[in-house]
Amino acid sequence: MAQPLVKKDDDRDDEVDYSPFLGIEKGAVLQEARVFNDPQLDPRRCSQVITKLLYLLNQGETFTKVEATEVFFAVTKLFQSRDMGLRRMVYVIIKELSPSADEVIIVTSSLMKDMTSKTDMYRANAIRVLCRITDGTLLTQIERYLKQAIVDKNPVVASAALVSGIHLLQTNPEIVKRWSNEVQEAVQSRAALVQFHALALLHQIRQNDRLAVNKLVSSLTRGSVRSPLAQCLLIRYTSQVIRESTNDTQTGDRPFYDFLEGCLRHKAEMVIFEAARAITELNGVTSRELTPAITVLQLFLSSSKPVLRFAAVRTLNKVAMSHPTAVTNCNIDMESLISDQNRSIATLAITTLLKTGNESSVDRLMKQITNFMSDIADEFKIVVVDAIRSLCLKFPLKHRSLMNFLSNILREEGGFEYKKAIVDSIVILIRDIPEAKESGLLHLCEFIEDCEFTYLSTQILHFLGIEGPKTSDPSKYIRYIYNRVHLENATVRAGAVSTLAKFGAMVDGLKPRIFVLLRRCLFDNDDEVRDRATLYLNTLGGDGAVVETDEGVKEFLFGSLDVPLVNLENSLKNYAFDINSVPKDVKTQPLAEKKATSKKPTGLGAPPPGPPSTVDAYEKLLSSIPEFASFGKLFKSSAPVELTEAETEYAVNVVKHIFDGHVVFQYNCRNTIPEQLLENVTVIVDASEAEEFAEVDSKPLRQLPYDSPGQTFVAFEKPEGVSAVGKFSNMLRFIVKEVDPSTGEAEDDGVEDEYQLEDLELVAADYMLKVGVSNFRNAWESMGVDFEHVDEYGLGPRDSLAEAVNAVINLLGMQPCEGTEVIPPNSRSHTCLLSGVYIGNVKVLVRLQFGLDGPKDVAMKLAVRSEDGTVSDAIHEIVASG
């Protein structure tokens, strides 16, 4: 018995959904496909098998060349069936199989026969399939039929031809451009979809001719477009023309604005909204121009349709960022949306009100938000917290009520990201509003008593050590801090010890008390806690007074660190560390009202991805060296590569810095012999196995004392924008001087010596930056097929499918997306999605489809899309040569 239909958003948590395709295997389906060869075809059975094949293809299953060919030829036999449903399934499977050029000829005659059939459905589908699988030669033969189909009376056929033209424009633009007259005629069609598709194709044909686009918009804005879909397209094209005209003329007149305003009175809601949105996004839009659009959006706020309410409040939310006063008239309507059942609408309404409200309305809004917060997910709560922080900065006099609100929600249930957003907001308010410091610090102290997140606790303690001693009564924070020593894990206890010491060093009256507390910490069961307590006690002195310690040490222990902890953490991960090379700026993103995960400000700061900060530190270091300052912007720095074995007398690793036309090798050296001083340390690099590289400069290391890190650099020139590869031999050369252990003085005379290092390879992956995408499918579709390159490869015998996948990922050096680097156990096929940025800042997306072609042999289909055709080809060359 069939399952009853239910709404998508009905509560079915207690029910189990069973997929009709659960557990199907490619081998079994291929066996079932033999039904296509039966003398007496069963249309229903054949349709079921095709559905299973399409499911496998949609799930990323790969067919070998032999399997795909066998299925294709079997499917072509189904053209003898007169069943219309089966015929439509045949069209779909042929498109998905994408037969090769030598196989297409088999099915071409059947498709051309269908294209001239009296059955409109056959004609439309045959056109779509032919245009999908055909090449330029066959396209010339069927061009006459396609031009006729564009002006066909049947809208299904006409739309099929127009959509095919849109796709073909990417591969055969010269042929499609010859259809302009027919497409122009289709724009006047009474069928809504035909007019929509015709307008889209006509605009794409003319998009590189600005004057032609202007004429097109000018002619159509006079009222010849009836389709609401086409009208929305026309509004977008009109907005584009307005932007370009405004940039050119810089005058107060705005062409076609009357057309956009007229669309606000259209009978179709989608057209009204599209026009209103277009007006709000005009460059330098004035209050007079905004008024009619805001009025329409205000009416949508009270619509019974959730989609209209959401569209209106989202648009008003964006307008409020630049024109808050223009949105003020809508506040009453938006207040009613705070209780909307759709939480997205309610969140946008809240954040918009916080941007547009005045100082007198803050308290009333806070009461409404308090009830609202318990009903929404953390991701929405973060958006509200960000908006409240902005409101507090806008109205500093309201800091008390807003700070209390943040403190109250800080004690409620929530995940790490949500709690961190609140803490970050409180920190920012403390820094920017002096009157909020005392109450804000107390709120943070109360929070760490129940905080379950170690990272947040340690960061709050660090912040207390900076700001707490500057308050009027620092002693009231000591109890909160010392309690952490008894009640928390070792990491938090160690942080509390450091914070106590800072209070002791910066507040004279607290030194004796802090000394007593630190002595108690000497009996802690954790090494780190005891070591820190010992260090600070020795630095403060037995009587609580700061002893005569080196000023640099005191500044490091008790001074305010003038670099962000996030950047310090990433710089410490580098082998060679210099506090002067740590970047002092933290890149923050502007506040926006989308998903809150990537829109949080930097308060205490959670660690962002390592590479950007690491690259910043390296770039600052390299740009400070005159020999390398002219190389341009640093594209990528590799992780350190060890060139010596562990426990050897000299430890050397190398970081590869990639520029567009140069490569710089940074050799990080350490001398592990106490009785030696190394001078004039250089690395002699032999590039005989890297023919495309030419050494252009080097920077020796003047001295390398015992156990002190130092760097020497060698720079090579390479062909610009090219991923040149090669092997480099390395020899460490230096002058060694004996050191007297008793005096620490080195002898005057030294001996020149050499030390052989491991070879270094520059590989293709060094020219690829790992950059992920949040939604691979959307990114793939938006990239388009202009520079797509698809090919198949045999990877030969492999231990497992997982080993083959990891090998290709490492070869390309790209970022796996959506967890596709993980291969399910016992899988015989897998799809892996990768993204990155290639040298020259070219975005690249890769879709890898793996399959076992025999017991151990692995076959792979590689599809690459990028912003540059030469880069797509280069990725294939890397795989082919790897």
C-alpha cells in the first residue's frame, strides 16, 4: 500500500523513510539492463531500470567506458517502442550518458526523425538531446530545423529550441548568433516561457555589444513584454544599463527609472518585488527614488504569503544598512513580524528594527527580543547578538540595558559559536565604551564560573589580565580568577595563574596578596601550572615587589601584548619565530544579516584558518628584505619541509615561498652543538634538475649561535604564471668557530665546512592554494562550462579506492569539499569534490569520479572548471604526468 502524502514541513521525526533505491548496486542494475534487448519490450520494466541507472549516475556512480557503451547501445534499441513515457526516459538517459562522438552517430538518425515528428513532445525532447550531445558538424546540418522550432506554434517546442540555444552559445556562438531574427520574433510570443527564454537568449547574444543591449532594453520597456518571468529579466537588464549609464555620465538624470517605477504597479507580485529590489540597489539612490519602492515593500510585510514577507523584510534589512531613516516608516509593520512563525522572517525583522530604531525604542525592543530568543536556533541568535552590539555602539548611553541583555543570554543554553559571539560583543563594547568596562568585566567573571568551554575561559582570563588592573577596584576580580585555580581543568588553571600575576605586577596594593595565592599554586598537580607559578614568583620577588629583571622579560610577562592572539598562535606554528613579524591587524568581515557562521566580529577572537595569517607573516618578513621586495605579492607559502634527520648536529628545514615569477626558499637553520659558532651560513643550491629556474639572489645568515634559530634565503626566477617543477640539491656551507665553554667567547679563526642536506622538490601542488567553498554545487554551476575540461584516466593497480583518492588529492594540492575525501567502506566507486586557487589567483573546481575497473585497477573521470581555459588544461596535464 502506498504511503500517504504529507507536507514537507510536517513533523515526521518518529517515522522512518525508506528509499525505493536503498541498497541497489551498479552490477545488479547493469544485469537488469539486459531487459532492453528483449524481443517483446516491457515499457514499465524498462522505465524502472532507466530510473535506477539515472539514480546511480546522480549519486556520483561512475561507469567504465565499456559499461557506458553497452548501456548506451542497449538504450538505443528502445526507440522501437511507441510508449511515450518510455521514450521520454530514453531521452533523459542518453543526455546523462553523454555518448562519445563515434557513438552519437548511432542515435542521431532516430533523434532527427523524432525532431520532425508530428508528436510535439518527441520534437521538443529530441531537440534538447541532440543539442546536448551533438558537435559543430552535426549542428550545421540541423540548424534549419532549430530555427524553425524557435518560431514553432507549440510553446514546448519553441522553449526547447531556445534553451538549447542558450547552452550552445557557450560552445558554438557563431552558429547561434545567426538565429537573431528568429529569437527576436520569439520575444513577441504570447507564451510566457517562450518569451522568457527568448529574451534570455537574445540578451546573451548581444551582451558583449553595449549599444545593442541599450537598444534592446529601450525597445522592450515600451510595453511589449507580457510574461512576468520575462518582465523580471527585463528589469535586471534595465538595472544593468542604468548602472553603466550612471558610471559614464555622472549626472543626476537616471535613464529608465520611470520604467522601474512603473513596474511597481504591475499585477504580478514577482515583477513588483523585482522592481522594488532593483530600485533599492541603484547606485546613489535618493530618498525620493526610494520612497515608492519602500511603500511597496511595506505592503508586502503584511502579506499572507511567507515568501513575500521574507523577500520584503530581507530587502528592507539591506536598505537599512545605508538608508535607515527610509525604512523607519515600516517599523510598526516589522514589529508585528517578530512573532512570525517563520523564524527567518522574525530574525530579519528584529535585526532591521535594531538598525532603524531610535534611542527611545531600545527598551521596548529589548523586551520583545527577550521572549523571541528562546524560540530560535543558535545561528539566528548570533545574527541578533551582532545587531545588538551594533545598536549599543550607535547609542552608547543605552549600554547598561544592552549589556544586561547580553549577560542574561550568556547564562542560557547554547553552543560554542553562540556563546563566543556574545563574549566577543561584550569585549568590543568594553573596549569602545569606557562606561561599560566595569559592568562588562563583572559579567564576564560571572560567566566563567559556569563556562563549559575551555577556549572561552582562557581567552576571558587573558582579557581580564589586560583590562582588570585598569579599573577603579581591581581587587573585586581576584576572587573570580583564583576560583578558576581550584575548579577548572589544567589549561584554565594555567591561564588563571598568568592573570593573577599580571594583577600583582600592575596593581601595587595587590602584590602581597597575589604572592600568597601564587605560592599555593606551587602544589598544583599539573606541571604547567606549577611552572608558571614558579616563574611569576621569581619575577615578582619574595616580598611581592618586582625584582630587577630584564625589562624585555617583564614587558613580555606583564605588558599588554600588542598583537592579536590569533596571529601569534599562527606565527608560533612556523619553525622560525620573530615577534616583530607577527601581523598586528586582524581581518574582520563587515556585519551582514545572513548565516551567522562567517559574519562574526573579532573580539577575543577564535582561531581563523591558519594559512591567511601565516601568509601575512611571511609576506611581511619577505617584503622587509630589499632583495625580494620587488617580487610582488606572495601567493603561497608551504609548510616547512625537513632537510635533515632528527638528532643531527645541524637541523634545517625549508619553506617554499611562491610568487608569480619567482620562488624563494627560506632555510630555517638551528645549530645544536654548544661548542660551535657558525658564521656566514649559506645554502648552495644546485638547480640542474630544474631547468626552468635561474638563481637570481641569496641572503646569507651572518651568525648562527648554539640553539638559536636563523634563516638564510635563496631566490629563483621562473616563467611568470607557470607551475614550473623540478628537484633542487642543497648543501649547507658555513665557517665554523670553536667556542670556549667557560667564557662563551668564539675563536678568531674559523674553518670553512659543508653539510649535505636532503634534496628539495618543487611540485605542482605548490602552485595551488587550498580554498574551500560552502556550496560546491552552486559554485560549480555559477562557474559555467566556458572553460570546462573533462577526460578519463586509468590510475592502474591500487591498494584501495581510498589510496587512489588521497593520491590525486595530494597531487593537486586542493581543498576537499563537503567531506568527499572520506570514502565509505567497501565502496567500488566514489565522487570527490575539490576547490582551490591556482597561481595567478584563478579559481578552480574539480569533480573526480573514481571506479574500480577490475579487481585492483582504478579508473578516474576528471572534470575541471576554472576561470581560465589554460588553467583547466594545466590541471589535466598535472594528472596526466603525475
